[in-house]
Amino acid sequence: MALVTFSNVGLRYSTGPEILHDVSFTLQPGSFHFLTGPSGAGKTSLLKLLHLGQKPTRGIVTLFGQDMARVSRRDMPALRRQIGVVFQDFRLMNHLSAFDNVALPLRIAGTDEAVIQKNVGELLTWVGLGDKMHARPVTLSGGEQQRVATARAVIGRPRLLIADEPTGNIDRDTAIRILHLLDELNRHGTTVVVATHDEAIVERFRHPQLRLEGGTLKEEPSLTAQAA
């Protein structure tokens, strides 16, 4: 069964022009796609639909085998917990340390504290923040905040991981490390979608592309991903 299906999806905000036009694609479990296209093409809008931050104006969005138009408000939080998101603006909790920001999804899920201490510590060390676990976000650089946000998104091993320009504010070595982390998560079964302008990253990792131009999805050789 497909993990994600978009069927003739359109999106407009209020009475404005349509941002996305007849977007159709399928993502299989365990696939990895880059979402590419010029600025203003609709990439962020498509990501909002994927992480259930926005409803389509028309068409059908199916996630985890469920038509999102038929899911009740009560059931929506459980679906959202299966999705990890790295936002461009990070959305870190400034009153919490880097460690506690990353631990937050696990604590909400009721994970044992000993497991949290081990897993969060190992992940922050892996992304190069082992010496800044107890620092607050306001004391971290933009690149360090990006790494915290990425660690928080992947710590719970979500079924679907969405990242909006995750390499935009970090140096090349860290960017490659972050993509290797997403690749490793993908190898363990998580479906990954990464929006990026970074052509060098796309070329290096060579995953299939979903390319948007003017709100329309362009045909790619491997539009429908196969399980990794």
C-alpha cells in the first residue's frame, strides 16, 4: 500500500490564485525524494499538505491509507505523530535546552526516561552537538539550531519525514552529515521528502525528484518511488 497519494490536488489561499494545480503522485513506504523547483514554485505549500498543516482546496490527499478529508479532528494528532518535520524557521522551544527540545517528542509519547537519555545524547553527539546539549537555542548559531531541529524530527523514527531546506543554513560538511542521517533513517524504513535548492546535494545523493514549476509537478523518470 502506498504511504502517500496525491490525486489531482489543487491549493489556493483564501480567494487568491491557485498555488498548486492538479498535483498527482505516489510515495511508496521506504522511498526518498527530493522536492525541487525554483522559488515560488509551491514547494512549501506542498510540504504543508504533506505534514497536515494545510488542507487541499480540491483533489484527494491520502496518508497511511486514509483519506485526509475523512479523518476526524480527534484522530488527527495520532496521524501527525507519525510525521517528523524540519521547518525552515526551526520552531525550537527557546526556554528548553537543545537536549530537551530533541527529547520533547519522546516525552510526549511516554518513552522511558533512561531510553530518552541514551538516544537523545547519542543523536546530538552524532550531529556534532555533544558539547552543547544543555545550551538554549538563542545561544546557538543558525546551523546549530538547524541540527537540533533535524534531530528532534528524526528522534522518534517517524514513518514520514519532511524537511524544508534542511541544509540551507549549515556548512557543506554538516549538510552532508545531515543527509547521511536522513539516508540512514530511510534505510530503516522511513519515507523521506527533502525540499531543497541545493543542486550539489541532489546530485551527490541521487534520489528521485519531485520537481515543481509554477505549481505543477513535472514528469520525472522515477516519479513513483520504489521501496529502498
